[in-house]
Amino acid sequence: MSTAKSLFDSLVGQLQGYRPEEARAIVFLLLEHYLLLRRTDVVVGKPIPATPPQPDWNELVRRLNNHEPVQHLIGTTEFCGLEFQVSPAVLIPRPETEELIRLIVRDYAEKTGALHLIDLGTGSGCIAVTLARFLPQASVLAWDLSPEALEVARLNAQTLLAEVEFEQRDILNVGEENRRFECVVSNPPYVTMSEAEHMEANVLRYEPHLALFVEDQDPLLFYKAVADFGQQHLNAGGACYVEINERFGPQTRQVFEERGYYNVQIFKDIHGKERFVKAVK
């Protein structure tokens, strides 16, 4: 295989169980990551460079055909134009969550004065780190229950030069906490266990169930906890921003309304699904 085009075609042809456009996107990522080849290099059939050395393509294809996410193979993913490290300890950041970032940045970019922000259940740190980069006036705190996730998040903050304070804390068991905030954000576990059978194998096998799933009998468990936290620790006029399960938009809004929040709004994502709730204290 002497050209980028021939290597590309060969790899795409070996991937099984992927839609054609998905297989092509994966191979483009592999060629860019391992050989620094761009899409235009593939199209024009650029000769494969002698350096860097090629990886074991057969092993990469085997792992992909076993539904391992390509982000785990290359160790990174792009989120809001920034490159984040990922591992099996954290959820891979989704494009939809970028819309949550835009919503918050839109609301706070022009505001002056103190902006104390907390990310509850930070995972890879993609929300906290991105907000720290896009809202330089903000003081950002991030919690997660998983020490492995916090290790990844701290690495991302360090690599991306973002000032974020991380703590191992449990939103379901906050304990004593005296700090106050202007903004609470969370993308908590919201997939019910009964929905698991409809999910992709790469998610079920390789992403942390602790960050994904909630029991069917209490699907809004974490939203109640976030809303309660906000009632205790948001300053007047502060707001909660959460990513939600599309099946429970009105019910999630009701959780915040029942706890005294006002102007509770549901926002749709790029696919037209109810995906975010904003609630003002």
C-alpha cells in the first residue's frame, strides 16, 4: 500500500458493522492521528510518508471490529475545538454537549463581576475545562465520584491550560458545603437501564456505566440532587444548566419548578430532541 488512498480504501473495507460514512470517518481519524495525513492527502493519493512509523493496522481493525471506540484507540477526542484525553474511565464527550457549553457562554460572556461555577459529575472535565477557557472571568470547581475520572480531568485541565479546581465528591451525598455559586452545570447519568438494550455496543462495552445509567424506578434521581444543591448553594438569580434524557423533558422541568426555580426552559439539541434544561433560582 504505497498511497494514502489505497491504505484508506483497504482499512474501510476491513471494518465490519459500521455504516459506510461512519467507517470512512473513523479511518480518516486513524490516518490523521498515526500518519499525519489529511483528507486531501487521501483524495489526491499522496504517498505514505516513511515517518512516523505505521501502527499495527490489523490490531487496530480487530479492536474496532470488536466495537472499541476509535477515541480509545487514539486516546483523544475533539470537543469545542479543543483536544481532550479520554479513557475507559470517562464518557467520550458528545457533540450535543457542545450546545450546552454554547448556551452557558451565551448567558455569561458579557457579564461582569464574580462568576463562581461548579460542574457536578465532571467526567473527562470537558465541560469544566471548556468553560474555564471560554469564560476567563469564571472561578470553576468540578466534582466527580470517580478518582480515575478525576485523574483524566486534571490531565485535561493541565494540558489545555485551564484553571479548574477538582474534588472527589458525591452529588447524592454532599455533606457539609458552604460555598456559593452563580452557575451550576451538570451532565449526570440519565440513561435508564431499560434503554440499554437499544444502545450501541461500543458504548455498552467500553464506557463507564456509573456515568451513564440510572435505575428505571427513579430516572430523575440526579436532577433532584442537582436542583436541591442549587437551592442550597446558588446565589439569587443564579442558574442551573443540565443535559437531560429526551424522554423526560417536562418531568425534569417539573423537578426544578417544584423546588422553587422560575423561568425553567427546555432547549432542543441539533437533532430536534429535548436535551437541556435551564432553571433560574
